[in-house]
Amino acid sequence: MVNQASEIVQQILSLESSYSTTLVAIDGKGGAGKSTLASILAAQLETTGRRVDIVHFD
């Protein structure tokens, strides 16, 4: 999953936007690994100096 997350992080970083905030949503069934993926993405994005917040909701 870490390799796939790295690819996703690269896609997120490649987005050119005039906005200062990028929102990434993760959806899936219970137990699919959404929280794990969110944590991995957050950790990788934080290493690039990005501020990351994870918000859980139903």
C-alpha cells in the first residue's frame, strides 16, 4: 500500500491550483483500509512541508 500511496502523493503534489487548500476524500467499505491509507498519505505529504488534517465523518 505504501508504493500505491506514493503514487497518489505524487498526483496530489502535481496538481496546479490557485487555491491554497487541497481536499482529498477517501471512500470505501468498512475495513477496506481507508484510515490506513489516510495516515500513510498524511505522513508522506507532511514530509514535503504540507500541513495535513485528517477528518473522519460518516
